[in-house]
Amino acid sequence: MTNDPLIDEIRQIRHEISAEFQHDTQKMYAYYQQVEKELRASNQYSFFEDQIAPFPKFIGVQDLS
């Protein structure tokens, strides 16, 4: 396996972020949920799912629900 400096840098950054939360994924998830909530409330950013059109109904396709 060859070492790729870019991959090594990404891994190091990910490790540093994880260490900020004592490598506790639940703490990290809660933090990012709060950040998302604040960003949405600021109305300065758009989010991908806000831009998705409703799933179209196809004529002649049976509803399986």
C-alpha cells in the first residue's frame, strides 16, 4: 500500500475533529445537529433536501403502498 500525502492529511484532520469530542460519535452527532439547526435558522444557506422536487407520480404505475 502506498502512502498518499493527501489521504494522510485527511485522516489526520478527521482524527483531530474526533479527538475534540473524545472520540464519542454521539457527542459529535449532537454538535453537528446543533450547527445544522443554527445554519438553517440563519437563512443564509440552502440545503440539498430543500431543493428536491416531490417524487413524480407515473401514469399507469400501480400504487404499492
